Amino acid sequence: FLFTYFAPDILPGGLRLRTEARDWVNGKPSFYGYGPDSSKNAKANYALRQRGEEIAVEAPIIKNFFVNFTHSYYVQSVSKGPIEDVRQMDGSFPADFAAASKNKDFLTHRLALLYDDTDHPFLPKIGTYASLSGDFSSKAFLSDYSYSLYTAEIKQYYNHQEEGRFVTAVHYLLQEQKGEALPFYALPQLGESSGLRMAGEGRFTDRGRFVVNIEERITLSRSPFMKFISEIEVAPFLDAGMVFSGLSKLNIDNLKWGPGVALRLLIRPQVVATADFAFGSEGTNAIISVGYPF
């Protein structure tokens, strides 16, 4: 079960509201160990259960600048995974599995400064989105862990001659977790849904991650579809990223590369279905999903 709601002008003063509630089990990710040198051969499947809610309010400060406050509360735990032809985590990483299999409360609050002059919240073709944020959790406020998570992110969209057919999309992200050690599933991860599409879900795990993605989104056709606009898009891309135990441990030699191409069907103003095909040092990977990766 997953419910999300977004309203750009639901409250007076141009306030934005985002809400989410979920109760689901995801059996797709695997755990490979910690750090940039974890082995692909150590892959061990598990299932992650998440139950909780999130509420975010964004208030405008001056033109294109917003301040964001987000409250979230989730109960999380892991169990044996559903994929039978790979090793299970309880056998390969018994200590990590035992610690993560207990229900843990994550009550966090995020404060962020945002800049957003993009032309669309879901399918942008031009503009810049940038954010600096800190997530804070404390045992004094009913969370099971005391920690902080700092994130800097930039998304840029360049529209060639403003015609909309060629859009260059670039994404940068730097993230680091400080404080108490967390279960592996709550640490920054790098994989197919978190910036490195040639690798499996949860492929790399550590206290921080650095990601760069670039795509050239090329519209091949555009036609009316009922009351909407249908577009077919092809997007060659390049992903690069690494995980690290601390900012002082950033090393270009740990950077993983993954080129590929995406085929997409857009139903404007807000739906995109995508099939991504990527390859690199981890082999090849195919992803079917809804929504842009960034």
C-alpha cells in the first residue's frame, strides 16, 4: 500500500504540500557488504518492510527560493527475501541480519533550503533545482537512533534552442550520514534506483555517496492523446557514483561508471513510463519503472 499526494498551491501564500503513507514489503534489494570494495559475488537477498508516513511543507521565501520542513515516521525491519536462486542474507551476513530484523522506529525531521525555477514539477524541460538539507533523528524524540544526514543536490535541465526536442539533464548528489551507526538498510546506498542503473538494487552501502548522472533526452515524436500529449523519447545516459565511509575517504579510484540508454513514453502533463538498459563493471541491467530517474 502506497499513497502519495502533492499540491503546489493548497495553502495560502503559495505553500506546497507533499504527503505519503505506506505499508509495504520490498523483496527486490540485496545486500553485498559495506564500502566501495564489496564483492558482487557476496549478493544476499532480503525483504525490507516499511510502515509509516511523511508530511512535507514548502514555503516560498523570495522568488524561486523555498524553505522545506519534513516530518517522517517509519517502522522498519528486514526478513528473509523471496528470491530463491540467490543466497539469503540470514546465512551470508547473520550479524547484520539479526540486528536489522528487529522493528526499529525512525522519527526524523528534515530542514532544507530549495531553489526551483524548473518549468514542471514532474517532467521538466528547462531550469534548475537545487537543495541543501539536513535530516535529524534523536532518541530523545522517540526514535531508536540518534543521527543526522546531510545532502546537497542539484538538477539542471538545458533545453536546446528552447524547442523542447533536445533536453540535456544533469544530476549531482553528495550525501553523508553522521552519528550513531544505523542498520545497513538505513545507510546511503548506490544502485539502480539510487543513481547507478547498471548495478543491482542496494549494490553499494556506506556512510555516504556521491552521484553524477547525465542524460540527453531526445523527443522522437509528439502527438495528441485524448486530452493529453503523448511523446516518445530516447535518452542515452551516463551514470557515475561511489560510496564512502567519510568525506576524507573520497577517492576517484572508487568511482563506478555505467553508460546506457532509456526508452520512454510520456503522457503529459505528468506520467512517464521508462525502460532503462545499462552496462558496466557490474554487467548489464534492465529496469522498467514509472517516472524520471531525476
